[in-house]
Amino acid sequence: MSDALMAYGWRVLDFLSNANNGTAKVYELIDRVQIPIEIALKIVDYLESRGIVQVTQRDLKGDHTLAITPAGRSILSQYAAR
């Protein structure tokens, strides 16, 4: 399961790294990356639990504001170097 979440996670990290100030809302993310909301929220939970992204503002409807962390940028740069 974690492999599947990271497979989508790379796309999420790439999106966030190119977003304004490294932050974006979940609904922007699902529109750009083209993933269902329920999968996006699982990915966010997974990445947040590992310190790769930070939820800077929570929303009752799931449209959280996300920020890529320095750890997330490091992982993304390692992935891009492959």
C-alpha cells in the first residue's frame, strides 16, 4: 500500500514544489494531478505522517492547504536525479 501511495505521492510533491511558495489547496491538486479526492486525502495523510508535506490549514470539506517540507523537497530532488 505504501508503494502505491508514494507512486501518486511523487506527482503530489512535484505539483507542490512548482506551486506558489510551495503551497496549494487539495482541490487544486486533484484537478491538476487528476486523482479522486479520497485517494488524494490518503496520500496527504501518508505524506504528512512522514513529514514530507505539512497541512498548514485544515478544511472541513477536505480542501486543506498543503506545503511541501524541506524533507519533501529533498526526496523529490533525489527522485528527479534518477
